[in-house]
Amino acid sequence: MQSDEDLLLSSDPEAFGRFYDRYVEMLLGYFARRTHDPEAAADLTAETFAAALAARRRFRRASTPAAAWLFGIAQHKLADYGRRGAAEDRMRRRLGIARAPVGEEDVEMIALLGRDAAWRLIDELPPEQRAAVRAHVLEDRAYSEIALEASTSEAVVRKRVSRGLGTLRGKLGARR
């Protein structure tokens, strides 16, 4: 099996397609979880892959893992979306990538991916970190509420969330 880096740097168009296949669901879930809007998640995913395709020759194998590089692009697209309130079509138009319509079935699948991708990653954390990250990040519960329920201090809960998120970033190859 080819590495992500090999797929990204290959001149074979099919290789980028395999790279896309490896990460499309994870990216859709990432955006769905953050935007709470399946159409925006689909647009941002397409925009991220279009930008990655256009910039893949600038990727440097030694500098960062391909997944982290892709999620770095995704973070920039999400920040742009936050400023503008909409995904940008410019890169997709430049590359001739048509905007795929998002049907009702797709909306449900994207919402499910948003939940499933996050839960799968979080399931790999140690129990105390897993519980804290689930409660705070996925369920949007306050630190004080989580601390009260766990019979511990807010500082301990914050540390568990911080460590859990750090572990997740590490698994994705991201750097702080």
C-alpha cells in the first residue's frame, strides 16, 4: 500500500484519487462537526481537496505528514468560511471541478460522518480523557458541569481535555 505522501506526490492522477478516498470521509466529518451545516461541509471538503490538488507540488515530504498538511489546508478553509460565512468556489472553478448537489440522503450521511469520525478518534483515548473530550467537545458541556459530574476540579477537566486533544492532534500528525 502506498503512503499518503507517495500518493500526494505521484504524477498519476489516480493516486490523488486514492489519497482523496482515504480522507474524504474524515474531512467531511471534520467540517460537519464544526459548521453544523452539511452543505457547507461538502463545499469546504471540495474546496480543501481542490486546493490540495493545486498545491500538491509544494508539499515537502520531510516537513509534515500528508494528512497534517491536508488538515492544515482544511483549517485555513474553515477560517475563511468563518470570516465570509460561505465556502469559496474560486479554486473549484479554476480546476474545472463542478459543485456536486447535496441531496437529503447526502445531508444525513455527512451529519453521520461528523459524529462517527469524531467518536472513532475519541474512542482511542484513555478513559478519563475520552470522557472529558466527549463531554466538552462533542456534547458542548461546560467544564464546571463536567467537573461536578466527575467529582473533580475544573482544572483537572481542562487538563484532560487538553491532553486528549493533544493526543488526537498527534494521531493526525498535526503540530501545535
